[in-house]
Amino acid sequence: MPDYRIFILGPDGHYSNMREFTALDRGEATKAALRYVDARYEDGRAVELWEGAVMIGTFKPSYRGGDPIFKRPRMARQSKK
């Protein structure tokens, strides 16, 4: 089973906490990450989900009361030669 990490981001965007866990797949890992997204506070709380050394994405709270916003990491562009 893959190992996952959730990094909880503080209001300033820096890591404030980290949780390691095991999940059957990315779907289960995503459900676990969503439990840590917190929109109850004015500044909210975002989380990053990692599978080993690979960042799956960032979940940010939606301040309009909807589902959290998911952003995939940007991939570096390859230069054409």
C-alpha cells in the first residue's frame, strides 16, 4: 500500500503540521486530505497531499461554502531543442 503525507498549511502559507498515513489508493488518500481542509476560519486552512516524493495537489477551502478547491502542481516545461 502506498504511503501518503498531508502537509497542513498555516495562514501564511508555511507548513504548520504534517500527517503520514497509508491508504489503498489516491481516492482514499484524497478523502483523508479533505478532512483536514478547514473553511470555518476567516483565513482558512489548506493542505497539500503527497504520495512519497510526488505532490498530488493542494486543497484550498472555498469561502463561498462549496467544496474545497483542488489545484494540481505545475509541471516544469521542457525546452525544445
